[in-house]
Amino acid sequence: MKNKKQYIIPVFVPHLGCPNDCIFCNQKAISGQKKQVTKEDVKKILKEYLASFKDEEAFKEIAFFGGSFTGIDVSLQEELLQTAYEYIESGEIDSIRISTRPDYIDKEILKRLKKYKVKTIELGVQSTNDYILNRAGRGHRFEDVKRASKLIRRYGFKLGHQMMVGLPESTKLDELRTAKDLIKLKPKMVRIYPVLVLKNTKLEQEFEEGTYEPITLDQAVERSKELVYLFNKSRVEVIRIGLQNTDVISEPNSDKSDVVAGPFHPAFGQLVDDSIWYDSIVDKIKKFNVKVKEVEIKVNPQDVGSVIGHKRENAKKLKDLYEVDIKVKEDETIKPGRTEMTILQTFQDFKEDEKITK
């Protein structure tokens, strides 16, 4: 059976319910929203999104992002959840998703979420290293993550985790360990965010003082890619890589941008995906028993851009590093994510052709 198309209706609850000022956090910038959300706001957002959806049969989910949803005032929680639940009862939406802190999960909270048909709970984990969590001002420990994750799964919710790369004093090995720790907790999905230095945060102050240096874009791509490999191997779906690009989460040199420094790119997730495709292509080329000069790569139409790479970066690297030219051909019979590669010319053929032309 063909999978249904999915629509997410995001509702941002900026910095409500969060007792901590994490070193990297400026929720107003991240969410692009500065005022408290009301049930009227939720209704307006739902109506606007529902009117814009083209596929009426698609799975529709409202997602309360930002802040720590289960930490906000219970009356406001119930007001927002009740508003969303009315749309579930009417059949206009199918599900509710929330994101929150691991230390703001207990049995009473989960019973309340169950009452309003919440299906998915995402936990902001960021790291499983207690020293790094403390360094980042998270205010919780890995033990809280383990406890909350087990409770969430026990109550029948879909579990999601969010982690970060490039936190202060965090290394590539720390991040690989975090991924392995999370996999053991059996989440259905994960988000990976590279740390950006945002205005009006403690991290901005450290950056200005020279006590924190963000990782480079290349480092962020490489680290994120290694995490994707781990999660894919364990069949944990990576549903997002990098923050959503907005007016304020944009190029650091933009007038409106709140990004001071760090590995920002408007298509960060695409860069990671392209890099994974590049590795796959190189691996296949290396398995040929001859030195190739030109290959044809057949892929599903939706994968053409990833094979060539952002601004043709993959094609350029293959040419520069391996002296291989690629011809990409669309083929709808090939499943997305798969390739068929054929040698068009080897270096031996190329040399023979040179002799003939001479």
C-alpha cells in the first residue's frame, strides 16, 4: 500500500515552560515568534494550513514546537491541546505532536497528553554526556532522558529525540556516543541540529570572548553524516538535519539575521544528503576493477539533484579528486535512494582513443 503524504502544521510556543537559559538558546529567534500563543492563534494557524493543503487524503499533524510544552502552565496546555483535539474529533487533522524537555515528563503529564490524543513526543536531548549537558546549561542529566524515554514508550507514544553537534567541548566521538546511547532507547525518529551562535545568548558572549569556537560547515556536515549512517543502520528515521531557515535564522551577514557565527547553510540537510550520495558513488567506483574515466549513473528523478550535489559540488569533486566524469540519467523504475552505475569509458579506452586521434 502506498504511504500517505504527510503534512505538518507547526505551532511555535517560544520559550514558554522552560526553566533554563541554555547557552545556545534564543527561542524567539529559533521560532521566529515573540508573543505567547493563544487558542485563537492555533485556530488561525490550523485554518490557514488546512486551506493550503492540496491532498485532502494526506495525514495531517499539528506540532507544538519550541520551549518545553509540558512545562507551561497546565491551563494553557489544556487550552491549546483542547483546541487541537477539536480538529481531531472533526476529522480535519489526524494527530498531535509535542516537543519538550526530558525532565518535564511524568505519568500525570503523559496521561494528560493521552487524553487529548497526542501521538508523538520529541525530547530535546542534545547530548548524553552529563559534563557537556552541564556545560551547555541544560539543567538535566542523561538519566532524565533514559527515564523519560522509557515512560513515553511504555505509555504507547511515538518517541523522538533531538540532538546537537558542535556543543561547547563536544567532540565527534562524544556525538557518536550520544547517537549510540539514543539508539538503545529505541526512538522512532531523530533530529540533528548543528550549534549556531545566536544573538543574545551566553554562547554569543563566549564566542566574543574567544572561549568558544564553532565548528566549521564542513565539520558539521561530516559529523552529521556519520550520525545519519548510525541511525539509518538502526532504522531510526532522521526527520530533520539543521534548523529551519527563516528571516532571522539566515546568513550571518544578513541585516535581519540573529546568527552571529557557526555552520549555517540554508540547505544544510541537503549538503549532508549530498555528501552521503557522494560517498556511495565513490564506493561503487572504487569497486570497479579498472580505472574509470566516465560513468553513467541512473537514479530516480527525485535523486538527481543529490547525486550531482548542491551547485554541482559532487560532480566537481569527482572530477577534481578522481578524474571521473559523471552522466546522470533519470529512471523512474529505480527506487529512490538506489543507483545503477555503468562504465562509459575507462582510462585505457581514453588512451586508446588518444592514440587513434593522433
